[in-house]
Amino acid sequence: MLQDLSPPLTSARPLAAFASHPARTRGRRFQEPVAPTRDDFQRDRDRIVHSSAFRRLVYKTQVFLNHEGDLFRTRLTHSLEVAQLGRSVARALGLNEDLVEAIALAHDLGHTPFGHAGQDALNACVKASDPTAPAGLNGFEHNLQSLRVVDELEHRYPAFDGLNLSFETREGILKHCSMANARALEALEPGGVGRRFLDKTQPSLEAQLCNLADEIAYNAHDIDDGVRSGLITLTQLTDVPLFDEHRCATLAEYPDLAQPNSGRRLLYETIRRMLSAQIYDLMAATSQALQDQGIGSVEAVRQAPPLVRFSERMAEQSQGLKRFLFSALYRHPQVMATTTRASEVVQDLFRIYNEQPTEMQADFAAQAPVQRAVVDYIAGMTDRFALREHERLTGIRWQGGVP
Ligand code: MG
């Protein structure tokens, strides 16, 4: 039956000349028969959604720890928001929506438990350990770990490790990479996803778009979560030009929202307008850049400077919002207190598993080098599994509550 479906279902809208076309993919690491009803990027997205690393995102911290409240973003809901924003822009610009969705859903798969605190702690542990150890790790980078998840750590298919995703999806997942790790990747896969960091070329527009959609998503939802937690206030936000411009516009149209009991509606409407303004700005500035530089192919995209961008004014406003969130929320004493505890948990786990590898799940305990297995094991943990393991191994119970 399926073989009779013709033509094969592909992206819903015609793709622009500078979009990534599935028919011109650079392919997978292991050859596979084509799927009858899905193109390569659609298939990548489906594999990501069915992976166990994707399911674990629901119990991983974005900013607030998973157990601190049911309404805060987790890495899973964050990834869905990035996919939604990315797809909207992709559709308007004629980019490949399916590739954007695949990259967005996979972009945080390598994140440790406890958000950036966990990543920083794991990075410090690896860097402080014996540099001549056979694991040969150049610190811990979550983008590289996301790639490792889809290339190696998922064990679902009989013929290969990982999800065997297309080059374009893997390239998008590897958003940043240190030069040392890019060289290591290049040695393993010449001309592969590490090459662009050495050549200083750009990835596809779909990958560039996911980077900015990520930023737009977390700037907006961290305001929402920050206010919900009580750590930042609407009054503080009036000092942030991007927020205040849209707050004033909302109040001009709906003066009743100035009532104290309308705070949440005012917040939501302001965030909604702020999101729309950033998305429309991004679409306009990117279209302009594509036009100005006469970009007509993916190859031209790779050689050009980054093309997915905000206007100068919006870039400045967005920076202002980031600076505010950094000082008022991410460095808030209550967030810092959980950050410190989270780092201690990761450090303890790293030390204990390295000393006693058999404390890890059997398939990790059996792997060599030990340090590589320890890093993969810890990075794959959800917040609550890490806390349970920590309590089991040290007897210390996490006392942190809702900030
Ligand atoms: Mg993200």
C-alpha cells in the first residue's frame, strides 16, 4: 500500500533556494533504505521524539529545579517552545520547517541535570581530573553531549548506535564547539560536523534560526517563570526597555490591566507582544540580509556571515533583557543557593562513580574508559534521579524547596 503513495510527502510549502532540501541532504553516517512516506528530516524529528533522552527532558531543569513547582518550564517544554517559534519563522521565510523542528527538539538533549549549574560542575570536574586519563575529554560541553546522545548513546537500532540522523540535523545540534573538540571531531569524521568551526563557516539557515529561537524562547519564558516564582517583579521589569515598551502599549489599549489583580494578564499580554515583535523583527532583518547579500543557495549561506538576525535596535533590546535576567534572576541569591547545592551533588556523583564504577547502572559500569562512562551517565540523569542517587550514595537528603 505505502509504496503506491506518490509523490512522497515532503515539506508542506515550497522551499526557498537557500533552504535545506531533503533531496540534497549530505546523508546519514550509516546508509539506510528511504522511508516511503517521510523525508530524511521528518524521519530525524520522529526518531528524536521517540528517543529516551527526549523523554528525560521533562524532568530536567531549565532554570528552576523540576521539583520546585509544576508550572515552571522544563527542558522539554522549553524545547517545544523553541520548535514552535522556529517553525513559525521557517514557514514565513521558506526554510525547512521539519529540519528546524528536528534541531529544536534535539538541541538540549545533552543537558545535564540542574541546568547550567550541573553543566558547569561537570565541566569543572572533567577539567580538574587527570588530563592524561584515557578518556581524553576536553571538558564537558552540552552541545557536544547532545551530539553524542544522537550519535552514540541511544541504543535503539540493531544496526548502529545512536539515531543515525542526517548531517544537517547533527550540524544544527552542534551549535557551539571548542576548537579542541572541533579538531577531535574532525579527526573522527573528516569533513563532518566539526569542520565548520575550523573553517569558520556558518551552518544552514535552519540551524542559525534555532539558535535565535532558543534565545527568544528562554528570554520570554524566564520572565514568566521568574515572576511566577516571586524572584523578579513587574516593577523591576519596567526598567527593561524591551519589556516596558510592550507593557506600556498593552496598558494603553487595556487600561483596566493596571489593576493590581490583573498582573498576570498584563504580564502574559506583554510577553506575547514582546515575542511577536522579536519574531517579526527577526523575519524582516533576516529577509533583508538574504536579499542584500544575494543569497541563493545553502552553499552561499555557509560562506556568508550569520544571516539569521535581529535588527540592530532589537539586538540591543534583547541584550538588555538578557543582562537583566542574568543579574536579577540567574544570579538571584535563591537561585544561586540551589546552584551551589546542585554543583555539590554533581561533584559527589562524579567522584563516587569514578572510585566505584559498579555503583553505576550495569551497562555504564561495564564501559571503558571509566571517566567517559561516568560523564555520560551523569549527563543523562534527570534532576530527581541525580538526587536519589546522591542520597543513596551519601545519605544526604536535598533540603531545597520552592524558592
Ligand atoms: Mg535551549
